[in-house]
Amino acid sequence: MQGKEASEQETRGQSSVGIDVSKHRLDVCVLPCGERLAVANTPEGIRRLKRWLARFDLHLVAIEATGKWHRPLWRSLHATAIPVAMVDPFKTRMFAKATGVFAKTDRLDAAVLARFAAVMAPAVRPPPPQIQEELCELVAGRAAAVAEQTDLKNQLAAAAVALFRQQLTRRIARLDKDIEALERAILTRIKADAGLARRFAILTSIPGVGATVAATLIARLAELGTLTDKAVAALAGLAPVARQSGERDDKRVIFGGRASVRRMLYLAALSAARHNPDVATFYRRLRANGKPAKLALVAVARKLATLANLLIAQDRTWLPIPPNQA
């Protein structure tokens, strides 16, 4: 009887699927029929999952990013023309709480993802190319090494014991070499791909945007060139968020987005405010109008993000005078 009910539900409309991904297992929930499956997160397990999903009229499959463990599944489902949306774990957790689900297990997460797919209809996107994934990993590795080195330098500045200072100095020197090796690997991969090399040339043509910032944007903000100004600012975590209620109107703050991109664009803003004539004028005008330095730099970072988006969309390098004004 239960099988008959599930079969009838499958024929009534499209199904939304949630797949909770862990290192060793895939937990699957299909709505509205409520059928479930658990398979190993292996090539054979993924093949079994796809055969099982073939029974349903699929509307959307929702998966959360989980380090590298979701990648084979995403690629395999996409290769079979199954619509897959990669969703932000923060959004699905907030969605779960909003729907009264406070517990967290793999089975519950799969059901939440299925409901999220049905209600929120997140965008379907193809998996990134292999080289893009490698760049993301290398860029993240470099950022982690730099953060570790900064922490060690702070310890060295405060250390008084000679043995400890020697150890810190050796570790800092080792990290110097590791960071240089990671930077070489990043540039090698960018230059090996004509499309990425062109993006790199466009981005580094902007005064204030160096190789590290450009590599981060290529790896972490692959959507550049396809977004509106508002969308790219939001994705970079540089869009001011209104906080109003009744007669209260608090100061707007930047929130969300991709933190690694925001940090790099802020660093680029510090340089551009000194070396990019247009940006420097924009920065000085904001300061003259009473904007605090930090807020003015955030505005500069947002301007750099929209400029990068425009240049890549137009496939041209930065010019002191835009072509339409020349």
C-alpha cells in the first residue's frame, strides 16, 4: 500500500530532492512523496542514487557545499542533465529554524534541503571547471598560510625566550617559502588557461589590484562579468544592508557575501585610494563630505568590484579614460 501511495504521488507533479553529503554517505529525501535513500559517497553509490532518482519527475536537487565531498556527486548529476542547485549552508540552517526544525541530523538535513528546493527554488548552476576548484583550494591555502604567518610574527614581537624566538623565526621563514610556492602554483594555473589569463590581465590592469587580489577574484568570484552592480556588491559582501523599523533608522552595515573576497577588495581599496586617480578623487570626496575613513574605503572596495565586473563583461583592460568618453 505504501509503495502504491508513493507511486501515485510521483505521477502528480515534480519532485524536489535534498541530498545531505558527508565524507562516507549520501542521505536523500524526495518530496512530496517522502521517500528516502542512503548510499555510500562513492562512484558506485552515486550510480545507484541516479538509478533510483530516475523513477521521479525531478524539479530540482539541492545539495550543500561540504568541502570537497560534494564535488563528485555534483559533477555526476550535472553530467546526467539532472537539475542541481548548490545552496549556502547558512541559508538552509536559517530556513530550517524558520520552519521549526532545530535539531540537526543527516536525515533531517536532507528533508530540509528538499523543502528548501521546493519553496525557495535556488538557481541551477553547473559545477565549476576542475581548474577553478584547484585555484579555490590554492587561494584558500595561501590565505591560511598568510594568517598563520601573521600570528607567528605577532608572537615573535612579544616573545622574550631565545629558544622560542628561534623556533618562531624558523617557522616564519618556512611559511615564506610555502607562500611563494603557492603563489607560483596559482599563477601557473591561471596562465595555463587562456580565459583565466585574460581575466587576470584585465583585473591587474586596474591600479590598486595586484596579482593576489586578482587571483582571489578569479577563484572566489567567478561570476564577475555576468552580474548587475548591485548583485556583484552583494556577492562580495560590500552592499549596505538597511536596518529600519518604524521611526528607527539605524546605520546601514555590510553583511554576508564572500568574506575572502571582501577582505581582498578592502586591501585593494587601500592601495587604489592612493594610486588610482579616479578612485583617489572619489575617496577624497567621501572624506570631505564627512564619511569616516573605513566607510569611505568600503565604498572604494565596492567601486572596484563593480569596475572589475564591468571590465570583464566588456572584455577590456582599464583605461584612464573610458572608451565612450575618449
